[in-house]
Amino acid sequence: MRLLSLGLGKKGCKILELLYQKGEKVNNIPLFKCYAVHQEVPFLRNIVVPTSNKFSAWLDDYEAPKSILNTIFSRNEFFEATLIITEILDTYSYELSKRIGEEMLSISDDPIIQLVLLPSLEYGSDYEEIRRRLKVLTDYSHFMLLFEDRNDLNKLIVESLNMLALVGEIDLKKRISGEVVIDTSDIFNSFMEGGLSAIGYANTHIKRSFANKLIFWKKNENPAEKAERMKNLLVKAIDENLSARCDLETAKSALVLFGGNPDDITMDGMFSCLTYIDKLFPRIELRYGDYPIPGSPVLKAMVLFSGMTGFKF
């Protein structure tokens, strides 16, 4: 999935910088087309993206969003959706996000995803103001993806977005498909308009002996052990590493993704994960798939919950 990615304000620009540096590429093409927007030119100079991808814009310049988007679209790059990175309690980021979202809705039918950076919700944050602003932003985007402040926030954003962006991409060099092939439409169908979305993510390194790495000495691992490992990883993603403390019981849809060595991803494991989620949330709409990475020592699990109506502490 190719994403037009706009970082607004200081935190938004910093996250964007990481996506530019560490974002996935397929066939040597970046999946994140990165543009930084801030009012302070000295700050923008230090953001590591191409100079032509930096825009200085002031809130009192109401023509700035239109000018920025006209410049971007004049380059005739291919996008499948727009990702706007917004810090919810930063006035500059929030106000500009509304204006850019409004302009995007007027010129493009492509989905708009608001990646909303929340403060930690357990330290006396202005909860009612956050709820108000989130409700307002739903009028200027299609989907709301929430990330709550934490120590490893940057790592979680980059790793989970990389996994999400790889859905539907075909690497011509690998010439291999997953157990369940899905495309970008599955992502957009998994997002629910008007509701809140959050991502659970986890990974694990799979240790293999040197002998087991050699094809002629390779031993087949017990399929039940593979399935149990996949389920345990999914449980960890949901219970320990959710991007925001949303009320999962109100979720209307879930997208389950696994990435890693094809030998480590099995249909038995996938169905075990789906059964687990279905028992927790019987009325949820489920989609699933995987992205094979031959030879990878890392198995990744991600679940996107969407359509939620509030938070749960």
C-alpha cells in the first residue's frame, strides 16, 4: 500500500522522519511518500527528508493547505491513501490537520487515515478535550488510527505501519505468496468510518540451530508448536502491546496479519488465532492474511481493531 504521508507539527514531523528512514520499500520503491509541514523553518531544516518535501505553513495562511497539496499532486506520484500524522493536543498540528483533511476530501476520493498521537491517558490528560477533538477530526478524514504516548511509541508506529503497508504488495524478487493473500481493499474494509481504531503488535525471534538452517539437515517442527506460537504471539499483541487503550468490546472489525518465514506461518495457527478472537468478541467481523518473508528469523503478529466508540482504562 502506497501512502502519501504528511507529518504535521513537531511530533508529526519526527514520526514522519522515522518513516522516511525506516519505512519499507518494495522493488526499491518506498511505500511511504513523506512530507513534513511546520511553521518553523529552522526546525524543518533538521528533519531528515528531502528539502523539496518540506513545507513551511502558518495557521493564518488559509491558502497553505491547498498550495501544499497542489505541489505534491503536481509530481504525479502514485498513492492509494493519505496518512496524516497529527498530535491531538498540539493546536498547530490539530488545526492544520483539519484544513488539510478538508482540502484532501475536496480533491480526492482516496481514503484518508488520521494517525492521531495521544498523550498518555493515565496522567491527568484533558480527556474531554481529547474526545471533542477526535470527534471533530472524523469530519475531515475517513479513519482514525490512535497511538497513545509511551516509551517505545516510535518503534511501535514504524513496525506496525510497515506491516500494514506491506499488505497487497508483491516483491518481484521473492516470487512467493502467502497462505492467505489479501490486498489493500481488505485494509480499507477493515477500517470503520466514524469509529476509533488501534493496533496490537508483537514479534519474536525464532532460534534455529546451524544444522537446521541447512536444507539437507532441516527437521520439520511440530505443526502444533507452530500454531501455539502464533496464537501466543497474537495474545501478546492484544494484551500487552495495544497502540491505545480503546474499548475492544465495542470493536466492529478486526484484521489479523502475520509476517515472517513461510515455514513459521500455518493455516492451523491462523485459525487458532481467529477462534481466539471470535471467542473474545463473538460479533466482530474478521479478516486475515499474511506476508511471507523467506528466511526471516522474526515472526510478527498484528491485529487492527476498528469501529470502537471509546477508551477503557
